[in-house]
Amino acid sequence: NGQDAVPYSWPWQISLQYERDGTFRHTCGGTLIAPDWVMTAAHCISSTLTYEVVLGEYDMSSAEGPEQRIPVAADDIFVHPKWSSFCVACGNDIALLKLRRNAVLNDYVQTGQLPPAGTVLPNGYPCYLSGWGRLSTGGPLPDKLQDALMPVVDHEQCTQPDWWGSLAIRTTMICAGGAEQAGCNGDSGGPLNCQAEDGHWEVHGIASFVSALGCDTPKKPTVFTRVSAFEDWITIANNS
């Protein structure tokens, strides 16, 4: 429940697609963090599927020209070693994909900047989630990239018993949004984009999970992996 993004305004946003019946289908979002590296959520990855990354995408229903489709080899998918699909609330929902070839950077395709390690944004800080996720719980998938203003809900607030509570939320996560705007199926893995004081954009979060009660449940903001908590691992994986 966002709005159509301004075309190509989030040039680091990628579509992670998997092959089925000879065609590739959108499953998750992600962020281009280097010309040959994409960051997404670990829960987006299945070891049995074949993936490719689509960059420079805006309207999924038409070939607009700037799209770059780059395959990902199975050996080049690095899921965080402490990730467990049986415990999403345990955190570590992050994966890196090395692209078969470098992306061509241009007006439509850029790398996203990561925040300084350890950065924690204050309550109410305005960020934007971008993605091709469902427009509402059980609703249709949009063709055009959406974005939604999602203010940060700080750790103290998000861990209140009537919110997510302290069992579900770790300090390595960010809560953002609320009942009015939320991530939904298909947004997973995508970036939480926050503007730094000097005007440049940083990717602070990776969309991880929403409430099983629905995408826009009150007091259950969208939960993101906090990128600034994993920069050491990102660096190690990039160099491996």
C-alpha cells in the first residue's frame, strides 16, 4: 500500500527472480551493493531454485529498455551462517549473491550505499521501502515499482509487549512503518532507504518479516534486518 515510485528513483533496487516452466518470476527484492554483488534476505533463497537478478527494472509488464538480466550461479549464493529458516525471529536474515558478470552502471542502475557500521536510526526517522510486493494482504502484485514512507519505530517501542515484543525483535533488526504503510509478500529482501543528513541515500534495512495476521496489522510494523549490524560479514563474504 504505497504508491507508484518515480521511475528509476531507486536505481539500486533489484528484482530477484527464480526459474519455473522456462520463465523467470519475481520472488523478492534486493539491493545492488557493488557492480557484481546483490544483498537480499536469506529467507528468499532456496537451494533448489535457479535465480537471476533483474536490474534497471520499473514496470514488470513491459520491456522498457534499461533492464539488465544477470544470472547467479548456485555456488555464488552466500546465506548468513547463523540464519535458520525455522527461526526468522532469531535474525541473520541476510544473503549475498555474486553476479555472473558486472552490472553496467548508468542512470537506471546504481549501487546502493550502506550506512556506517553500527548506525541506529532514531524513532520516527523517515525511510522508504521500495518493492513490487502485494498492494495489500492477499491483494494483487503491482507491475510498477512501489514505494512507501515508513518511519522507523525504535527498539524500545517495537519491543513493547503489545507491539512485537522482546522475543521477536533483536537489536540486529529495524522496525518501520505502521498500520498505514507496510511491506507485504514480494517486498522481502528489498531495501529500506533512508536519507542521510547530507542528502545521500543509504540502505539501512532488508525487508524480513511482517505479521502472520496481515501486512498492515496495527502495532506490528514491518521488520527489517539492520544492515549496519552485518557490515563485517558483508565485507568478509565480498572478499571470499
